[in-house]
Amino acid sequence: MSTVPTAKAQVRVHIRWMIRRDMPEVLAIEHASYEFPWCEEEFLRVLRQRNCIGMVAECGERVVGFMIYELHKTRLQVLNLAVSPEFRRMGVGRQMVAKLVGKLSSHRRTRISMTIRETNLSGQLYFRALDFRATEVLREYYEDTGEDAYVLQYVLPTLSSAESADGTPVNRIARQLEG
């Protein structure tokens, strides 16, 4: 007798700035998520840069996801994003990406970019479902394995395609959060 996997319940998270006290939970999520995880020193080195921001997603008192991104003149560059394994497929990642999309503006930063390993098919499919598209291949990008990376980009829709005739936003990520 086979069992049909049940759909996980969707959870609402609170997304806030990452603080030093979050590091043990962030590191646990990082190690559970990646074959070649960042160490604490790498997190701290990146977060010390003026243009880098770390944020965590909390469910109750627990950190269940995190993201680190850089602010550039015309884009946001995601450096690291992960969700705790037991909170995957519950909308946590979608809420974090929606937070980033909300930081875009038609006047300044109009896109989000990131690199992803060529072997990370589940990640590629996930971000494709959130309207990210591969724009470039970086050959032998990852020093630890020599594998290629794909550059993925989300581009803010233009005002005419982002709003319907009555001015209602039709951005797919925003619709998903409302639903």
C-alpha cells in the first residue's frame, strides 16, 4: 500500500533583520541545506560589508529561514537563502522572496539576481516558479567543485504589465501571498 504525501500547511512568518544571536540557528539551517555550507566566519565577513543585509524568517520564536543580499545601484544580489528542512514547502521561501520583490522600484532597483549551482535542480525549478529566469552560465564558478553556476534574475514588471486596467497589482508573487 502506498501513501500519498500530504500537503504541508502554509505558515506565516515574521521577517526581520538578522542579529548576532540568530547565528546558531542560521548555521544549523545552512548546514542542513547545502553540501558545501558557509561557516560562521564567512557569514560574518559578508555581513560586515556596508552593502550587505541579513534577514531571518521567524515562526513564533524560531528562526526557520534566512537570506543575505547585497544592495547595488540597479539590483539586489542574493548571496545566500535557505529554509529549515521541516519548514520547506510551507511558503517560507516565497515570503522571503516577496520581501525582496517589495524592495524593488521602477525608479531605481529593478531586478534581483543570484547564482545557483548547475546541480541544484530543485532550487532552479523553485526560483523559476517565482518568475526568475536564467540569464547566463558562469563556467567553473564554484571553487569547491569546479561546477558551473547559472545566473538567475527576477525583473520587476513594467508599470503597464504590473497593474491591470483598474490599477490592481497583478504581480504573481503578490497574488500568491494574498491567496
